[in-house]
Amino acid sequence: MSEIYLQQNKIADAEKVLVKGLAMQDQSYFGHLNLARVYWTKANETKDVAQAKPALEKSYEEVKRALTLNPDLAGAHLLKGNLLLRVSRTADAVAEFNAYLRLEPNGPLAVETRALLEKISRR
């Protein structure tokens, strides 16, 4: 259900469903990843870093929890890389992007991830 809300950009509804679901089943790595995506989306709704900070921190905590539960969750590595890049932790972001590519070398965002890594390496 949360996946549908995310696709429809019904962020508040997705957050409610995920928080409720994780209260019942905290071991769901997909639940934590999707909640991290909700907070990431919220953070990206503003360019003001101070306003985005609480959502970014929540997203980071949820993605870390997802990776604790499943270290091979490729999408979580990708999101964590984006979060780290947003706060200028470039070296750590590169490691996460490489983890994503190692786990899903032909994944849906592999081409974009390789292009981003190339762009970072030219800096």
C-alpha cells in the first residue's frame, strides 16, 4: 500500500501506513527503506538545508535500519549514497554508490549511478 502512495506522491498517506506497519513489524527492511524514501522525498521538497535537515536525518536513520536488517538491499545503498552526497560526504557516497552497482550491476538506476560516479571523479 505504501508503495502505491509513494508512486502517487501521496507522501503523508505513505508515511502513516509505513509508521503503523513498522510499529507492528519492525523487522521489515522494505518498510524501513520505503519510510526512508518518504523522508527523502519530504526533504527534497525544499532547497533550504535547515528546513530539510529533520527529514534528511529521519531518512538516514531509516535507511541505516534497513541496511542493518538486510546489508544486500541495493536500493538502500543507493538512497544512502544520495543522502551522503546531499550533506557533502562525497567519499562515503561513492562507497554506497559502488555497493549499489556491485549488488545490481544492471539495476534500473545503474546507468545513472555510473554517470554520477564519473562526474564525481572528474571534480
